[in-house]
Amino acid sequence: MYKTKYILILGLFLLLFACDNLDISSNQAETFVKLSGSWNTDTGNDVKEFNSGYLILTTITSDNENTEIVLLQTDKFGNSINNGDTLSSIRGGNNTASKLLLTEDGGFIVLGTVEDTLNKNTNIYLNKFSSVVVSEWEKFIGTNCNEEGVAIKKSSTGYIIAGSTTAADAGNGNLAGYKDIYLVKVDDNGNVEWTENHGGSGDEYSSDIITINNGYLVVGTTNGFHEPGQANNNIMLIKTNLSGGSPDMVTYGSSYNDYGAAIVKANDGGYVIVGSVEDAAGVNSDVYVVKVEEEIHNIIWTKVYGTTAFNDQGFDIIKSNGGFIIVGTKELPTGPAAYFLRIDSDGEILVENTYGGYGQTIYSIEPTSDGGYIMAGSSGVVGNEMICLIKVNSEGEL
């Protein structure tokens, strides 16, 4: 048995932000919806609980119509405690935020992609901050082609970054201009120790990475590799050793377009991947989840969630009480809504909640110290989106 809730909160959105959200009150509800931004194109890419409040990593559209990486801080009620710090010493192009990683010294690392307007290419961007939010070092990683940074995790030493590169690689048949999955290992100070490309003659790009025994697992999307019965874009999973080499690769999906978004290790063994799958017409999509064994070629189960006639997508997944929570977007008759889906270890739905229904999407979810969850995403129609921060209780309720 599961319960479904459709929480239409456009009116709540407007009421919350008609008032002064800097007014910190001890009796304010600890579940909330907060919007910030300019109603241009602003997105909450990632969120972490930090110093009794939250860090929100965002991509903001400036008055010049380019985008910048901006770090926001709030108290535990989601009330802003800074005006947003624009990051990267290289500005003026289209800079995009990706992920936050909390570090063992109480600080954090920002990962993103920065455009060099002089050389007309993009590079991976790293910025390490202390526990008092002071930048300790800044790094730009890449070649004279285009590199993107999308995911970062702590390794046994230093950090592992997953992204993509358009640099040619004769070893795997990748031509310049086509994307390869790009792995970068850096030390504790952000200095590059090694890089590895994985892919083929088509486009391959990563979306998430986790560390495993003696190596890494990278999930992404490919249009160049297919298992029998597959075609177009498919979810791609690559297992490597600790040096990023000796890859073992498999693809999952259908003859339609399938996209990999995030991966988590299951408590009972194996891994769970979330993404989306399109229908035959390429018009609508559903949330797509695959559970595989430690031997990544063996599928345990696959599940599709959503409404056939509408467009639904999964963007992030975390473990929760022996099962998993997936977030993304689910389209309602009124429009896209933020989507919260709790499933058990067999993929059966336990809780299904939506928030909004007028252009809401969730890209990131994290558990909070009070047993609830904090989520970051966007709210509004395309081209007029604000940063959306949603705090819910343990059942995903406002």
C-alpha cells in the first residue's frame, strides 16, 4: 500500500514570498517552501545542511544574459543569511554550478563548469572553502577543448571528479567534438593526479560517480554503445580501478531514449540507478530505475514510474530506511510539479508526493539532522524560473 499526494502550492509560494523571508522567527515551521532569484532563469543545483542551516549551490542568469555560479546560505528555516556569493574568478561567459561536497575539515568544495570567453572553451571548476566559508583554493581543470564537471566524491585520498570532454582520443575512437566520459583524480589541494577518458565514436557523458572497493562506478548516457534490443540513447555504467582504468562497461535501457542521472549503493548489495526513459514518439518520459548486482551486467529489477501521457523525470536518489527516495519532476494536468517518491528495496512505491504543478523540478535531495529532507531545484515556466528550496518531514510532507 502506498499513498499519493498532490500538493498544489502556487498560492503558498506567492504568500511565502510576498512577506520578508529575512524575518527569522523561532516559531516558524521547519517544513517550508522558499523561492529566490529574479524570475529570469535561476536554478538550485545542489543543497547541503551546513552550520545549522543550508548551503545552496545555484546557477544564476545575470543582467548580461550569461550565467554565473552563486553560493547561497540560509538558516534552518530557509531564510537567507547572505545575498549570494558569485564564484569563479573567470566570469562573463556561461558558468554553471553542479555539486557541493562537504569535506572532513568542516568545509566544502564547489564543483561546476566555467567558460573561458577568450579561448572559447569550457573547463571544470573547483573551489575549496573553509568551515567559515572562506575560499582556500580555486582550480580550473581541462584542455583547450570543452570539459564539464558534474559529480565529485571523496576518494581514499583526494577527490574523484566525473564529467565530460570533447578532446579527441585515438585510443577509443573518439573524434574531436564528440563527448567522452572524463574522470579526474585530484589531491587534497585540487592538483590533478591523473585523468582518464571513456567512450567511443559517439557521445558519452557522465552524470554521477561513487567510490567502490578498489575503484569507481560512473553512471551516464551513451548513444554509441548498445546491448541487444537497445538503440538511441541508453544509460551507461562504467566500473574502473583506482587509477580510472581497466573499464568494465554495460548499458541499460530500451530502443527509445534512456538517460542516466544518479547512482547509489544498496544496503543489500548491488546498486540502484535512477534516470528517465522516453516513449516511442520521443515526446513524453517516465522515471526509470534499475537495480543491478555487484556484477553490473546482472539486472535485479527495473521499474518505471510516472504518468504515461505526461513528462516525468528522475534526477537524484538517496538511501532511506532500507529503501530509496527519488526526486525529480512529475507532470500534472496543470504543469510540471516537484516529485518525491519513496520506494522499498524491491522498487515498490511507499510514498508519492508532488509539490506545485506549475513548473517545479527538484534536482537534489539530502537528509537533514531532524529526520526530514531538504531539496533544491527550480520553480516557474521555462525562461522564468526561480531557485526553489523545499524542506519536508520524514514522510515527504510539508
